[in-house]
Amino acid sequence: MTAGRGAEVDARPTITGDAQSGGKRRWRPGALEVLTVGLIVVLVGQRWIVGWFDSPRLQAGATIFVSIIVQALPFLVLGVVLSGAIAAFVPASFWRRALPSRPGLAVPVAGCAGAVLPGCECASVPVAGGLIARGVAPAAALAFLLSAPAINPIVIASTFVAFPNDPEMAAARFVASLITAVIIGWLWLRLGRDEWIRMPRRDHLVGQSDWHTFRLTATHDFLHAGGFLVIGGLTAAVLNVLVPRDWLQTVADNPWLSVLAMAALAVVLSICSEADAFVAASLTEFSLTSRLVFLVVGPMVDLKLIALQSGTFGKAFATRFAPATLVVAIVMSVIVGGWLL
């Protein structure tokens, strides 16, 4: 029985003790029922809801939110489609043949591979886990884990579009992210221990066929990343509309405080890397360097990634890997930002 079939069997509703004994089963609303009720509420209360947007502030916030979503959505869709295709149709043996046998050289090669192989950060964790489980050196797999969602063509193109007047932002993001990924890979090669990392399982979103795996992966990544994009768009709208400008300006005027604030925001928001540039571009009070910190830290260290890494590689790994990556990402962003921006 394949993994996909097993998943289908597990998805079947189980019979509760009450049902087995002839009792009544408790009804629980599903997604369709919740959506239907929501639509009814919107239709019935549409006049009241429309009245909310009489406020100029809310209208401005809605405009910012919609513009971020509309600009980012095409890149998000393209990113998850390509990520799903790589997960489904690129054999795992390809990586072992493509990377040099010497781990020290394999690290930068794996880091550079992220520039040509799109994948969101949600997918990069299981991909890296699969590489390690198939014999790729952990240091090289971790370098790929960090670089793939940060410097792939979709992310760099979206950064160009989001910062049309500052094209150097895309170059700075590429350089700072690649250097960070390679440094972390080398640090793990030098200081990492086998007992710190748990060998991952290889059953992440495996379907009955390659096309089934592609559909499962693309759908999962889109729904997961799309939810965080909405959260990020709402947060950017709130910051731009409801938070007093003098508060933001006070933080933005302090170079070190603005860098730390944007790093913390990237960790908390957990926005998909294909869409985060549009959120960063909307925070015009902050300097380009502090926004570069946001773009470099986000795809490498955020709340969802820490959870994914902990579940895949173990807590001992996550508690060491995430803080080290955060520090290196901030330092490299400040250095590269001072050089290129």
C-alpha cells in the first residue's frame, strides 16, 4: 500500500462508540458550512459592513491590503507551482550526483543551487530533510534549505517589482542571503554534531503518482503560504494606517532599533518569501537596510520555520540553528546594505 493510499484510508471518518452502539452521531460543521454561514452573514449585514469603510483610514488600509495581495499573488502562485514540480519530478538521486563529494565544497554549490530551484520556505525544510536522509551532507542540505526560498528567481523577480525605484535591493537581497546560507553551512560543518540533528522521515506529501504528489505539494504550499500572506498584508495595513506615524518614525530614525524591529517583525509575520518584498516596500518609513534585514531574515528564521525545523530535525537542532541563523542574517544584511544600498 502506497503512502498516498494510506493517507486516503486514514482520512476516512471513524465510527465513534456512540455510532457503533446505535446512538446518534454529533454533527460538526465543515468548511463548506462555515463558508455558507459567512456568506449569509455578509449578505444580510452588507449595509452595516459597507458603513465601516466610510472612514478614510479604513479605506486607506483596505487599499494597502488589496494592493499587496494583488501584486504578490502571481509570484506566490508561480512559486508554489514550480516548488511542487521540483518535489514531484526531480528525483532525489539528482542531488547526490550534482553535489561535490567534499562537504566543504558542497556547501557553496548547494547554496548557489537555490538560485535556480524555486521553493518556498515551507517546502525547503522537508526537501532538505529528504536530502539528508538520502546521504547528502547535512551542512550542504542546510545551506540549500536557507538559500532556496531566499534567492530563487521568483523571489528576486518579485523584489525587483516591489522596489522599482531601488533595483539594487534585489541584488543586495541575493548577496546577503547567499552569504548567510553558505556561512551557516560551513558553521554546521565545523561545529555541528550528529546528536544535534534527528534523521527525518521521507513521507511528506507523497501521492500515488508524480502528478498526485505535485498537486498535493502545490495545494499545501499555496494554502499555507497564502494564509501568511493575508496576515502580512493586514499587518502592513495596520502599521501604515492605525499606528501613529511619529511612533514608526521614532523607531525608523534609530538605525539599530529599526534593524532589530524589522528582524523581529520578519520572525513574527512568517510571510512567504515570494510575497514578503511587497510588505517590506509598503513600510516606507524604514531605511532600505532595515527593510533588507526583513527580507533576509524572513525566509530563514520565522515562527513557522522554527516549528517545521523542530518537527523535522528535532528541538536540539532548532534551538541552535535558528538563533545562529538569525544573528548571521542580521549581520550580513547590515554589511551588504551598507555596501550596496
